[in-house]
Amino acid sequence: MRQPVEGAGPSATQAPGKYRRAFALLASLFFMWGFITVINNTLLPHLRSVFDLNYTQTTLIESVWFIAYAVASMPSAFLIERIGYKKAIIVGLGVMAAGALCMVPAARLPSYGITLAALFIIACGIALLQVAANPYVAVLGPPEKSESRLTLVQAFNSMGTFFAPYFGGYLILSRTVGGTVKEGTILSAEQRLADAQATQLPYILVAIVLAVIAVVIWRSSLPAMGDDAKRANAEERKKLSLWNHRNLVLGVPAIFIYLIAEIGVANLFISFVTLPEIAHITAAQASTYLGFLWGGMMVGRFAGGVIIQKFNPARVLACFASFAFIVMLGAATLHGPVAMWCLVAVGLGHSIMFPAIFALAIKGLGPLTEEGSGLLVTAIAGGALVVVQGWLADMFGLQNSFFLTVACELYVLFYALWGSKPTNAMADERLA
């Protein structure tokens, strides 16, 4: 067992109030990247109408978003080691703002290629924030409460995902022809051009907010890792291996597979509930029910932050995975509004999965925490495989494609019951 490094723990000057201020700033980051990610859920049916795409082509847009995680996550981990958490967070926010502004020319032309490039840039910025913020929250306080802390801050991420469908529904879908007509309506070229330009204002507003947050964080004081800990960690990393930690090795595919489930449900939700045999409503109306899905995830994470303090985190994860498995079976096999509400309910089942898996996976990594975090954020690229579900939807029907999600829930259950048990655990890093 590795002994804690002298000077790595909280110093006398790091009062609890300072940790609370740091937590509040980090919560704003989680809110914003959740908000921006879920705007895609309203953007995808919009782009499907503008560019006349099938399900495979539509989900390919989201795949490009998650490919950015595979490209940017490990370089982000190395960047954080060189410049520190605070500067890395500011860089991430700047990259996101630049990508959001690129959506303006993409809408004006309109250009499918520039849209993909803009979303890729935004996602690279989010990947950097993910690599920095998730492990930072995990060490921002007592190690025995890291799962609870990460679940709680992820609740603010879900708050962003809860508000985003209403924002996107109002500023994008409700202001377009494609968003206010029933599925199957054919739009003219002029209508598609007008619809494309509806995305400019939302992304300009997003870029402004990101710039403001970057300035606030630049002017703030965040707790930093102790210099002694950094020097010791640099030496220890040379003789340690991530592959000796089962909870990480199996946690990486758990994140990957969970993202297939979460993103598949979210991105195909509007298309699913607008089907005649399900709810037969417009895309703008469906965005309201999508808000309920993300609202369930938000409620589940706030509640989970408390529950995980009182019960074993792995067992809590197992319970939520079991619930998600049951309701996804309902969504894949039932019809009418019942199937829609099953899909809404899976938001509650998914609520604690990402933070719980992440916290369990980095448990005991010690000086390998940044690299482990980089691998886990790279695994978010699993969302890129939503294109597989799009292909399944085109080949076997949209509802049948949700059996892929059912299988994903089973792996998360396996991880909770066995794969999350740590091996070769070391003392956790702490903040100075």
C-alpha cells in the first residue's frame, strides 16, 4: 500500500469555504457541458430535416462528436500534467466557445461538413474539461465520499441536460417548419434553408456564456495539487501500470458501453416518440418529454449523491442498472404511450451510472489518476457507436434497435457486482 505523500493533503489555508467555492465553479462547468451535449438531441432531428438524412446519417453526426473524445482525451491528460487543472479548464472553455461560433457559418451556408467540424471542436473542449474536472472533484474533499461528491456534481450536469431540450425546442425546433410538422412531411429547399439558419442564435448565446465562465475561473483561486505530490507522482508513474487495477480495466469498457446506451436513447428519443405507433406527436412536442428524461436523470443524481453516502456505491449502481434493464425491455417491446414512458424512465436508471462508474474506476489509482481519468474520458467515445444503433434502426426498425441498449445495461450490472472491486489499490491523491 502506497503511503500518503507528505505535503499532498489539504493545507491549513485551504478552508472548507474555499473547497465549496471551487465546487460551485466546477458545478457550472458540468452544467454547461451537459447543456451543450443535449442541445445535440434537438439539433439532430433538426439537421435530419434540413439535410434530408436517414437514421444512419443522422446518428453519424453524433458519432463525430464522440470521436472527438477518443482523439482529445489522452492529449488532454498530458496537457493537464504540464499546465495544471485551472489553465486546462480555461483552455477547454475557449475551445468550446470557438466551436460554438463555428456553428454560425455552418448555419448560414448551410454546410453539413462545417457543422461536423464545429461539433468536433466543441467536443474536444468538453473532453479536456471532462479529463480535468472529474478527477479534480473526486479529490476535492474526503476520499471516502468521492463517489457521492462526483454524483452530486454530475447532478448539475443533468440540470444542464434538463434545461437544454426546452432551450433547443424553443429556439430551434419551434422556430422551424421541420420542427412543427408531423413526421414524413416533405419540406421545400427554401424551407430547409430557413430552418438551417435557426441554429445561429442559440450557439452565439452559448459562446458568450462560455467566455464569461472562462473569465470567472481565470480570476478565481482554485486549490492545486501539492508540488511534493507532483514530484513524487512523476517518479512513481515510471514503475506503475494502469493494467494492474481491475476496477479501471473493466471500468473503461463500462463507461464505453454505458455511453452507447445513454446517447442512443437520447438521440433517438424524439424520432421514437413521434412514430405513429408510439405517441405520434411533433418533434417540438417530443422535446418536452425529452426534458422529462433528463429531468429524471437530474433527480436521480441529486438523490444518488445522498444515497451513495449511506450505502455501498457498487450496490447502488447495481440497483440502478437493474431498473434501467427492466424499463428498456419495456421500451423495446411495448407500444403506445407506455413505451414512451418506459424510455423516459430510463433517465432515472442512467442517472448515477457515469459518476459511479468513474469514481469506482479511479479508486486506488494514486499517482496514475490523471492517466486513468484520460482513459475513462476516452471511453466516452463509446457514444460514437450510436451510429450502430442508427444502422440497426434502418435495418430492423427503430424500436427493435433498443435491444442494443438492453444489452448495455447488463454489462453495467456485471461491473457493479464484480468488475468494480479494486485490485492493487494505492492511496488517493489529495489537493494542497
